[in-house]
Amino acid sequence: TVRDGTRVFDLVTQTGRTRIVDAGVADTWGVNGALLGPTLRARRGERVAVNLRNDLPETTTLHWHGMHLPAVADGGPHQAVEPGRTWSPSWTIAQPAATLWYHPHPHGQTERHVYRGLGGLFILDDDEESALALPRDYGIDDIPVIVQDKTFDDAGQLVETDRVDNGMLGDTILVNGTAAPVFQAAATHTRLRLLNASTARSYAFGVSDGRSLELIATDGGLLPAPVTIERILLTPGERAEVILQLEAGESVTLRSYPQEMGLSDSRARSTGAADELDILLVRAVADLRTSPALPRVLANAPDLHTHRVAATRSFELRSDRINGESMDMARIDDVITVDTTEIWEVRNAHGQPHNFHVHDTQFQVVSIGGESPPPELSGWKDTIYLPPDVDIRIALRFTDYTDPAVPYMYHCHLLWHEDKGMMGQFVVV
Ligand code: C2O
Ligand code: CU
Ligand code: CU
């Protein structure tokens, strides 16, 4: 609803019961429902306000992953909402069209709360994206694909399995909370808004018959131009928008393939990187609508590398810590000057898979192992995979909002690692 020019989202985190697998009904958590939550949508320049009531028996939060906003509105561990309480942040959308998402972020409990089912997409629109000939008929040719892996027992209940290496790996793949999902495509181009909302598992998405996909957007919005790819790797928290092209009557499976993640063979097996998994069956109807040709130019490329660099920082991820420190709610790790450009050198210093996510901003990948990033990493990102022992340089700029008291977070988005302390806090002043 829109009240006085502000788009208002009334949200309730709640318990529920959902039959996800045939075996029975699971106790789940959701936002305004039993499992997952509504797709929120707002336009650049719009003022948004959220009223989040927590009807769960536990303290939780909702964090707007990828959103540029004041620290008090971020929904991280410092914005805890106790059972029965309501939290009401508001901010103005000031970033390009993108597929963002929201999920809980309570201190030390994020993995469990996401696994129980809390989360959803937050789609941003803007005039530039709206002017392009892209599929944008939500639910028809523009589809959310929230990918999660979970484990169920014989009664259909959700099971928390043992955590090894990167956390829990489920044996059942869900798309938008549905097992064995099927989508009926109505147009020759379908835009899939892929979100890896798993707690630990990474996916390398591709199509069963080997056809390529057109990658049009990553975490922070449209790429400069479509990139033709056979596989797109998404580690937990990352998003990608791809165009799947079909002809009438065809059916293909979106699948996750064994991934080249720079891991040892045994680590690849224990972390799921060696798995091949069916994600989504797509069947094209017989009278398929013909979509317009894809635009050849989509957006401006990030340009932070042309800015003067005000500071360089290094972050080393190892053994549940960043730079040797475990997350401490009372410690500020970094103080950043607003409206300056920084280079962060991030390194995964041991053999486990980790990624790196930064709140409040979208960054530009400057180099990976000293090389320029591949085209699929040439757009705005907020989360990036860190292969073991590879130096990754990103350029970032924190604008508009300062708050010396309330921090933002950076962390590994493998949620068990985050909960164990692989997270740090920064303020922008
Ligand atoms: Cu998606 Cu700090 O999180
Ligand atoms: Cu985030
Ligand atoms: Cu990690």
C-alpha cells in the first residue's frame, strides 16, 4: 500500500505448517504466511516504510540484503525484534533496479532462522531498466527462483543435519518453497531471478541440454551487456538474472552442475561442490509468445576504479574469524569515511569455501588473483565467492548515511560460518 507517498510494507514473521514433501507436514517459519515471504517491490526514488511484527517465539530481524540504507534500518543483529514487538524502519530507494532479498540476521542464529523458512525477494525497479525490452511480466515471463536445499524426515518434518565444513547440506532442492518444481513457460524468453537462499550450498546453474543462458544482471543490477554463459556460480546470498530461451513445446531442466571452486576433491565432495542436482523443470507451452530481441546494451559499467582511493584494507578469512577476530557485537572493526572510495583486499586463507558479503553498498570487483574479473563479475556485486588462496580486490564507496554508533556488517554468507563468528562490523562517519 502507498500512504502519503510512502510505500508501506506490513510484515509479520510467524510460525506455520507446510506440506513441502509428500511424507507429511513441516513446522515452518514465514513472513505473512507459513513459508518464505512475499516479493517486495519498490522503485528508485520511492520512500519505503516497513512495519515488521515478530510473532515468532524467538527474537529475530529482517535484513534488506543488497540495499543502500541507513544503518538503523539495515536489519542486522543490532536491530533485533523481540517476540510480540514491531520494528518500523524507513528509507528511500537510491540505487539501480536489481534483485535484492531479505532474510533474518539475528546474532548467532541466522542459519536456523533462514533454514526454518524466513526470507523473500525485494525487487527494485528504475526508469532505465523499465525502458529496456526485457521480460518483466511477474510470474509469467519474469520469475523468482529462490533456491534452497533442505532435509526432511519420514514424517515430512524439516531436519537440521550435522554441520560439516560449510554447514548443513540438504538432499531436497526447493524452488520458492516447492519440491520437484515445474514451471510452464509462456514466452520464448523467460527471465529467471535466481537467488541462492541456501544456508551453505553453492550452485553452478546450467541447462540440461547444454544450451547457454544470457546473464543480464548480478547482485546489484544489470550488467553492461548480456553475457552468454553455460554456467553461473552462485554461492549463498548471491543473485543472478538470466534469460532462458525456449521454443514451443520444448522442455528443459535447470540444473546445478559440479563446480570449479578451487577446492580439493575431498572438500568438493564434503561441501556439495561435486553434486549434480535438478533445480527446476521448465516446459514451454505450444503457443509460445515471441519475446522481443534482447537489448545489446543494458547499463553503465561500475566506475569506482576511476576514483581516487582514500583507504585500502585487508581482510583474511580463516577458521571462523576475519583478521583473527571473531564477531563481537560490542567491537567496531573498521571506521569508514563517508563518500570516499576504498579498496578492500579479501583473501580466503584456508581450504574451505567462503564468500564475502558487505552491507549497505554494492561493490565493483577490481581483480581476482591479479587478473581483471570475468564478464559475469563486471557488474555491481554485494557478495562474492572467495576461492582458497586467491587475492580478490573490490572497490567500494559508502555514501549518504553516517552513524558513529550503529554498525553495518561484512561477513561470510555461509550462514553457519557467519553465526560462528566470521563477521565484522564497520561504521560510516
Ligand atoms: Cu544477506 Cu549480512 O546478510
Ligand atoms: Cu546483507
Ligand atoms: Cu565461510
